[in-house]
Amino acid sequence: MPTKKQRAELSRAAILTAARRQFARQGLDRTTIRSVASEAGIDPSMVMRYYGNKADLFRAATDIDLALPDLAAVPPARRGELAVRHFLSLWENAETEDPLRMLLASAVDSPEAAARVQEVIENGLARVVAATVDEDPAASRARAALVAAQILGLALCRYVLRLPAAVEMSPETVVAGMGPAVTAVLDQPLPTSTGR
């Protein structure tokens, strides 16, 4: 028989699993504490006990370590390919509800989710780009934003909007098509002005 601590961990895991499913299907705004609790087979008060409010539950469900590879450790011509391949490996894993995909789906209509996407990109991708390209911080952030636009655009078209042509492409075709574009953003000099 499980101990009290083990039961608590099982409950927390069930809540997170249900929350990730619902956030992925319905987004942040349409998911409720009550619906998550119902799917997890747990009283709503337990969701509140373990995770506080819906915003805190969303934050826990989207706790993302992008585990980005060290792009500086590979030849410059292969950096874009490696980055695209890495993200595809996260997204193509059918066994998990990918938190980044869930965030992207929620960010369309939720300022809180959009802010979380910004935080994830800033804390993950921007740091990797800064370590790869020797330039001032503002230029590095701009470069990371351009890479994010490409990567998140792929995720939006392939996994959220499910555009048929984007869905039907094999991962290798996606890597071959997008890798050089990401490499170009990583390697090309950027204009120094960031104003509109």
C-alpha cells in the first residue's frame, strides 16, 4: 500500500497530466480547476492545495527545460539543422503532451501564456544564441527572436493549426528545409538598429 507521501506524489502527477491534456486541447482560458480535477479523479480542493490557483497550475504544467544543445560545439553550417532537429525531437514524441506546444496553443488568446512563452524563449533559446554568437546582448536577443519566430512558426503550422502540407512532411524534410534558414539567422550579421 502506498505511503501518504507516495499518494500525494501520485495525485500531483495525475493533476499535472490532466492539466497538460486540457491546456493543450482547450488553452489556458477555457481550462478550469474543476475540469482538471474531474479528469484526474481528484477533488478540486486538492488541486488548489498542491498548485494554488489556475495560473500556478499552468506554470507548473509548462515548466520547460528546452535542453537545448550547445550550438557553439558544432560546425557553424550545421547549427540550424541541429536546432530544428532538437525541437522536432521534442514535438514528435507522441508519449508526452509537449509543454511548448501547449504554451503556443494557449498563447494565441491568453496574455499570461504569451508572457510564459517569452520567458521560456528568453531563458532558453536566447542564452544558447548568446553563447554561440559573440555580439552585444541586444543583437543576441534580436537574433534569438528571429530563430524563435522560425521555430515557433513551424510548431504553430505543424502542431497547432495542423496545416496539411506541414503535417505531411517527414522530419528529415523539415530539417533539410528549415535548417539552412536557421543557420543563416545564426550566422548572418544583423543590422544594428532595433527601432521600427
